[in-house]
Amino acid sequence: MSHKAFIAFARAYDSDWLDRQPFGSGQVFMRHGVRWLPSKTSVPLVCDHDMNRMVGEVTDIHVWPWVDGSGSGRWLVAECTVTDPPSWLRRGTGASWCYRKLNEYETWREHKWSVVTSALIDEVTVCSPTHKPMEPGASVLTFERSSRPAAAPPAAAGRAAEGEVIYGGQIIRRNIGQILRVR
């Protein structure tokens, strides 16, 4: 039996920040710049960044607002299928990730924030009780048993009309501009 989990692993770039400077410092990531290699359809979900302790796979990435309740912006959230969960894995467990940064720029220099515009994900990690995530807000948001294959994300479920194809959450409309009737 597999489990379904949603894991917040990194702060996402928030265009509202253009109107105000965020406090603190750190990195934020552009959602469409964070991806896995084109030849892959998922990345591993592992324990403590140990590729020999794979517990599942990350099948999609979403952006969720304010998952830590502080109103601190948006988060990148991994949609995961967990096939071999450790006994300590539950809602609130710390999380992290390993990535290769391809491009970034600094902004709000006095607060030292950088915006990563392009990165490749190597893995997402659930942190055992002996490990702390680098990003304090990164954690498992939901963790539930699933006796059937994962369903489509809630935003995309049931949206496809005839002639539409849903690909990665976007609607691609076919036959736009087609002449339907000539009198």
C-alpha cells in the first residue's frame, strides 16, 4: 500500500515582493525554473539526502501560498508517492532538497535575498528526527494512505473539456480558430 504526501521544500518567488522588501535573507525559487531533467518523469524521495534510502518519488511540483501560516509568501510543494515510509514520517516532519543551481540573481541587497531562476532537482528529502532542515518552514504538509494511484491535482481535476488536453496543469486548446459553420 502506498501513501500520498505533499511536502513544502523551498520558498517560491512571490511577485508581490516587487512592492515591498522581505525581511531576513535567503533564497527564493522561480516555479517554472525548478524542474528535473527532461529525460525523467520524477525524482527520488529519500531520507536524510541518502540516495540508498529511497522511500518514494516526487511526481509533480506545485506552488502553495503561506503554508507556514505566517503570511510569508509562497512555497514550492512536492507531490509525492511514498512506497516505503519510515515509522517516524508524519505531518510536520522536516524536509529538504538537493538541487543544481543553473541561474540566479541577487535582489534587495541590504537583505541579501537571491532569486534562483533555474535549477534542476536531484531529490527531495524527509528529515529524520536527528536531522534539521536548512529551511525552517520546510516540512511534510500532508501524509495519507492511498490504496489507488494518485489522482490529478485538485486544480486540474475535472477541467478537461472536449478538445482540451491538460499537460502539467496547463490547458492546451486544440482547433482554436477552426471554422465551425459557413453560410
